[in-house]
Amino acid sequence: MTETYIEVKNLTKRFGEQIAVDNITFSVNKGEVVGFLGPNGAGKSTTMRMLVGYYIPTDGVAKILGYDCIEQSLEVRKHTGYLPENNPLYYDMYVKEFLLFMAYSQKISKPSQRLKEVIDLTGLGPEQHKQIGHLSRGYKQRVGLAHALLHDPEVLILDEPTSGLDPNQVIEIRNLIRELGKERTILLSTHIMQEVEQVCSRVIIINKGRIVADGDPAHLKKTIFSRRKFRLEIKEKIKGTPQVLRKWYVEPISPGHWFIYSSSEEDIRPELYELCVENNWTLLTLVEEEQPLEEVFHKLTMGS
């Protein structure tokens, strides 16, 4: 039987007249790594703050491991690690000093042993004796993750953990999250679609406080796009669109090079190959183009 680790029912949050989160419902099961996506101001951070008890919902219920996030907030915190968008750290403290201080504050048993474990897990070994304020942003994020992991939580809630990092740092943190996801349930917000496709098994998209999509990335693409997209390139520099291709919707790229769209179920590659043979075209490329997750996001959040 599948265990539900995060449960949200009819969750709403208002700030005066503004509705930040509007009656959303979703659940996350044990072992899932879920990407929580949406434009700026869509309600992602507000939802996460309600899950960890920082905000009190206006209406609805949020639970983690069956514990109510408001009524049983101490129990929720025992089982949840949280990395907020603006990673709060004591910059004048040293990495090891800060984490040990937090371990004692949380009354973690065998704090020195656990400190060594999270330092090894997050790759902070070379930097553990440095002052936090002198670390790169990537290593500061690692310190934040180490802090979130100190009490060995079953659930991690990570709010844009790779925001502002350089490409190398993004890859490092992404790999770390992938490793953490092997043993934990993770709800992760990000604006990097490549990150979602590489790390997340499922995507929830929120827009203007409401959930507009929920599913694995491949399923969302198939659902949102009503057509399949193929790329045909031949050696002959034919301008425009040949008559034999006009039974489909065709988008010219360059002479002898086109994007060709079919219905969502139709694989037209065999037919395109036969057309090349019949017309004595030298075939260079015939592939199906994967529809990018960015387009799904754009269609669902911009109404195009």
C-alpha cells in the first residue's frame, strides 16, 4: 500500500484581499521527488511555508506524515527538513561550528557523529573550517541542506535550492538532490525545467494560486500537445514546402529542412521515409523532436 507523506486538502491562504493560494489539493507519496513549478507570485513559497508551519492557512488542511502542520507543528518539524528560498545562515559562524550549534539546539542524539555524517553527505568536508560568509553561494546552499538534514528527516521541502548558482554549482546541487531523493520524499520548487526533467518523477504546476497540472513530465507533454513533431532534413536545397508534405502542418526551417506535425497518435516517419525514396531525396535527418517542458509550462501559465 502506498504511503502518503504530504497531504494538502483545499488549502487556501489570503493576505487581506489578495488570495495567494486558492483552494489547492494534492498529495505526495513516500519516495517521490516532486517538482513544484509556477511563475513568480504563483503561490509556491506560500504553500511551502504553510507545510512547515511558518504560515497559518486561511482555510483547508496540510499534513506531513499524518501530522497536522499547524495543530501538530512540532511533530511536523521532527520529520521535515526545510530549505527556504532565502537561505538564512549566520555568516559570522564557521560551518562546523554552525552545524554543531544547530545539532545541540535541536537536541540531536550523538551530535558530533551526526555532524560528520551530514558533512560527508553534502560534500562540505573541504569547507567545514571556513567562515560561512566567505563561502561561495553553492557551498552556502550546501550548508543550508546540511542544516535541513541534521535531524535525518523523511521529508525535504526545498524552495528554489539552485537559484542564483553558476552552472557548475547547479549540477553539484542537482546531483546532491538526486542522491537525497533515493531515501527521502522531496517537494522541490524551481524555475529550471532541465532540473525538473532530470531530478523529478512528477510535476505539479501552480498558477495564480491554483493547480493547473499534475503528473509525470512525459504524460503532461502528451496531454498538453495535441500534435507530434518531427524533423526532416534532406540534402537537396528545396525552398518552401513541397506539395507532397502539405497534407501535414509544416514549418520550414531552411531549404530542404522542415518541422512536420502529425496528430498526437500518428508516427509519420515511415511515410516520410517512403516519400524521400519516391522523390529521390537524400535523407539526412528524420527524427521525432521531444516537446520541451518549457512549452508545457508556458501554455499552462500564460494561456497561449
